[in-house]
Amino acid sequence: MAQNTLTGKQIKANGLQFKKSMVIMWTMVKKNVKNQYRRSVLGIFWTVLNPLLTMLVMAFVFSNIFGRGDINMDYPVYVLSGNIVFGLMRTATVTSLPCMVNNYDLLTKTRVPYFVFPASNVVSSLVNFGFSLIALIIVMLIRIPAGVEFHWTLLMIIVWLPSIFLFSLGISLALCSIYVRFRDIKHFYNVFLTLWMYLTPVFYAPSLLNSTVRKVLFVNPMYHYLDYFRSLIIGVVPSWQTHVLVYAIGIVTMLLGWLVFKSQRKSFIIYI
Amino acid sequence: MEDKIVLPEQNITLPFEEDDNLLVDVHDVSIKFRMPTERIDNLKEYAIKFLKHQIKYNDFWAVKNVSLQVKRGESLALIGRNGAGKSTLLRMIAGILEPTEGYIETKGNMVPLLKLGAGFDMDATGRENIFLNGAMLGFSKKEMMKKYDSIVEFSELQKFMNVPLKNYSQGMLSRLGFSIAVDVHPDVLLVDEILGVGDVPFNRKCSKKIHELKDEGATFIVVSHSMAAVKDLCNNAIWLKDGSINMTGTVDDVVAAYLKECNSL
């Protein structure tokens, strides 16, 4: 009987706890974004400048090699869009990886719900992505003479964003749990990320690849997220199948990540 | 004599009735830690050892079959030797650790003060950290705005609010941490060995503040090795030995028995 009354109370307590978690999460997100460029002269402008400069380098280096492939949009815009989408996932997961270990003090001494740590890193990378979008818009404005057009479909980014959020959060949850037990996962993941980036059409056209590698491309979730995002830039609304696909990938990854996270939850304090 | 359980008077008058003033109710709680005999922290080694069947675990019960109740306004001390499970029990009450067996019911706003300034961001200023730490304790920016002035005043660190925390001394850090912690006005405060910080005048101020909180009706659960502090602050005490309750009773009785055993060692 005592157990039954407990569950009722727990639901109420969980609601309060959730509100509290949100406050903590926002504070941590603000802290993350601020800390990134603290004490640099340009401060927050770096979040816009950074993708711009990367894009410049990549466009400069690759436009003659890859720029002539089957790319149906302006090459600098192509490179930048690829970069910021892949960067969103990369920043989210790389910063989340050590977050349990780094927040040891909070984990063992305060009652902060664990999921706040990876979640705040993923949200921070979403905020950064927002700044990167400004960079994208700047580049698109500059490239209007080269034939770049603005389409209303850009607004659909808001429909797309939750799917990649779920995907990144799923990976982050799994990675940060595994990292508590096995510290060498960091090195594996860094190598894996490099491979992953080259297998994602960030700066080349998929048609440049031979048919075997293109099959690999199709099972690469980032390819689908990128494809969706780029079709918004050129003014094409993705098919409903694409919507189902990106959300299915996002939700399944999130659930898998959550399972790993949940199974390891009790061991965090012991192994850190 | 030592194993005799002395119940506080409130418990005798209302033995089995649901009592709204019951803030912490711990039901027969145990926690098991499963520790690998040697620490393996990388996948490569784990895979090799796993294939060779060399991974062994030690099961360790840090707290075993502990029940206790704390009512509003009465404060409890947990005493015992190092490794007796005091801090583990406190962390279970705080909800940081989950018990392996049994369950814990708590009511009211509970604030764990297990380490001063847990989660301070050394790159941020004192001001920013007050809000950050407040959020960790569950307060929004708006709520912290109201507390801000009194926190700064109590810490006596007015001049340093815009200085990054990495330039603070250890004493200043503890003072800031303590000032945030005590300004929270919780129903239950879980305290782990942090009753006094800073220099002598500040230490006195801390002790005065803690008594003020107690007079306001705050309930304390204290883990401490300072018998003087425990006697000063608590009504009841529990003596933990190897994870189990060795003795429960009024603070004077339990402390006397505990000191007697310590002296006989």
C-alpha cells in the first residue's frame, strides 16, 4: 500500500523536479555559450565568424575540385550548409561525451537530474547552430549575384530541427554513459567522427562517389539530415517519406541512447 | 545498555498515525555497491579481461537495513567512524543515490549541502556563480534576484562580485558557497561536515546563522565528527556502525556512548 501512495507522490514530485531541471539546464546552456568565447575581443561574434571562416577555407580549397560536380546550388552555400549541420551534431556529441565525468562534483553532491548534463550540451550546440544560421544567411546574401535565391522553405528549418536534436541527444546520452566506464571511447569516437564526416557529403556531391560507397551513404543518418536541410535552401519541400525517415531515425536513436543511459545510471557514481 | 533504543517523546505519543510533520521517512533502506576488484577504465583491457573471465566484483553493503524518521523542527545527527555509511545514507536521503532495497519518503523543500560551492564555475564571476549555484539548488533567476543582496552582504565579498572565481582564495570560495546555501530557507537541510567555514569571526557568523535557521523551524540532518557541533545543533542522534544502526536516542546519550567506545579502542 505504501508503494502505491508513493507513486502518486512521485508523479507530483517529478513534475516539480522537471521544472527545476529546466531552470538548471538553461543556466548551464547560458554558461556554455558564454564560456566558449569568454575573454576574446570579438566575443559572441565568433559563433558567426567561425563557420564563415571555415566555409571560406573550404570553398577556396575545394571549389575547383568538387565544385563542378552535380551540385544544384551555389558551392559556398553548399559547403557552409554541410558544415553547420554536421557541426551541430559533432559539437553536441563531442561536448557531451565527457560531461558526466566533468560534472562529478554536481553529480555526487547535488540533486541535479543526470540527463541535464548531456541535454544542456546538445541545447548549447543548437544555440550555436542558430548563430551559424546567421552566417549562412550572410553568405546567401553575398551570393545573390551568383544566383542564390531565398525561399520560404527556409522557415521549415524549425520542423527539421527537432529531428536532429533527438538524433544528437540519443548519441550524446549513449556516449556520455559509456565514457564513464571506458575512457578510451573518446579516441575511438574522434576517429569515427573523422570517418563519418568524409562519408557525409559535406563538401562533395554524392554523385562523385562510386555506387558501393553511395550505398554506405544511404545508411548514414547525417546524409538524410543534410539532404533535408539543403532541399529547404533550394526551395524544395521534402517528401513525407523523408519526414518520416528523419524523425524515425531521431526517435529510435534517442530511445536507444536513453536505454544505454538508463542502464548505466546507477553506475555513474561508482565508476567516475 | 548500548543497544537499547531510546525513542524521542514525540514518537511515543503518535506512534502509528500519519503525521504531516514527518519530513523524512526512511524505510528499511540498504545500498549495495558493486565494485570491480581492479579498476578497468578502458574498453581494450575490459575486452581482454572479459574474454579471459578475469572480471570479478566485490559486493559491498555500505548501508544495511536502516530505518529512521525525522519530524519538523527536530534535528538529527548521524555519527560514527569513517566508512560507517553516514555520508552514503545522507546522499540517499538527498536523492543523489538510489537505495538498492527499501525506500525513502521526503516532504518539504530539501537542500543538500554536501559540499560548498559544488558546481562553481571558476571562469565566471562571483555574481554569475550566485545565480548558477542558485539554479543548482532549484531557484530561478527571478527568485535569486531577491536573495542576491542578502547573499552578497552575508558573504562580505561585495568588492569581489565582478571578479572571476579563479582569483578567489579558498576561504572566499567557501564563504560564498556558505552564504548561498544558508539563504535558501529550506525545510530540511542535509549537512555534511560544513558547519563552519572561514576565519573566526566568519565562523561565528555561520554558527549564528545556522541557529537562526533552526529557530525559524528548519530541520537539520547533520553528518559530523565534531561532537560539540552535533550536541549544539541536534536533538537526536543515530550512531552508525558498518552500515547499520548501532544506537538511536537523544544526542547526549548517543554521543556519550560513542565517545565511550572510541576511548576504549
